[in-house]
Amino acid sequence: MNPASERRGKATLAEAIQVWLSQAGLAGAAKETRVLAAWTRAAGPTAKRARPVRFQRGVLTVEVSSSALLHELSSFTGEALRKAANRGLGSDRIDRIVYKQKS
């Protein structure tokens, strides 16, 4: 919580939620969820065939439905989606995306 909130004895809802997530050991999961959602928004219609499954240490893992889509994302449009997702997050949290074909 920020010092101003502590002085007044009140916290914003966002601060209270952040404290609760941290104490519950879920702060990392909340951050991961925001990254996965940002990529999904950036991907638009492609998200129907490619699903983000994990975000760890700056690396986003995305499962794709076909080898053709895997090639397209790995070779052509994947970097643009990474940049768009980072813009949506307001910071460069996604350093790299690994695309894997769903088995």
C-alpha cells in the first residue's frame, strides 16, 4: 500500500486486492493472467486458433492449432503480436513468444 493510504488507514480496492493476492501467493498468477489476456486481445481472430498457455520469466508460450499457423506466427506475424500485447500491457513484459503446435 502507498504511504498516503496507510496514513489515512484506508486503501483503494486495487491496493487491497494486491495485498490479498500477495498474501495468498497468487500475485504471480494475476500477472500471468493479464499477460495472457493482453496477447489474446492483440491476436484478435487468430486467438481462435492460437491459445496462450503460460507466461514465465518474460517468455509467453502459445499453442497453435496447425503447422501452417505455427509457421505464420513464428516467421511473420508473431513479433507484431508481441509488440501489440506489450502496448496493451503498457510495458515490455513479454520478451519472447514461443509457439508450439498443439499435440
